[in-house]
Amino acid sequence: MKRKDKVLVWLHGEIKTPPLSSAARIEAGFLLRRLQMGELLSLPHSRLMPSIGPRCHELRIDNDAIVILEVFEKKTQKTPREVIENCKRRTRLYDTSVGGGV
């Protein structure tokens, strides 16, 4: 049985230079493709981010789609507060637009 690929929903940001190098763009594309095919990723490719939401990872996986909330250059271990707040807001907007989320 052929599995249907998940939709890719892009809410903000883009994979380009800067902030991503050519190698990083290739890796991002490869990981997004794996997610689209239904593979579940874990560290080091995906990390839970409960400060944004219960089903959010650095690569967010939704039942019907892969939702890109933000693309940014991470220079420290801690995700900037502004990025977290923007992602929370985008998650709420996305969930509202798709009928209440998952």
C-alpha cells in the first residue's frame, strides 16, 4: 500500500543563504522529506519544544502536515524568547485555521 506524503505547511521563514549554508539547506530538505514520508525523527534531528506546545519539535510534526513555524540561525543553546512567542502565536493561528488542531 502506498502511503500519502504529508503536506508541507510553511508559516514563516525560508531556507536560503543566509542564514543557512548550502549544506544546511540540503540537510533541511532531506529531513523535511523524511518527515513527509511519515518517518519520526529524534535527536539530533528533532527535539521536543514543550515551551511552544505539546506537539512541537525543532522540526514540528502534525498529523496531516509538517508545519514550519520559524527558520532562524541558532547561535546559542537557548532558543530566543521572541522566536518562542512567535511560534506559539503561529501555532494558535494554524490550529484555528485548520479547525482546532490535532
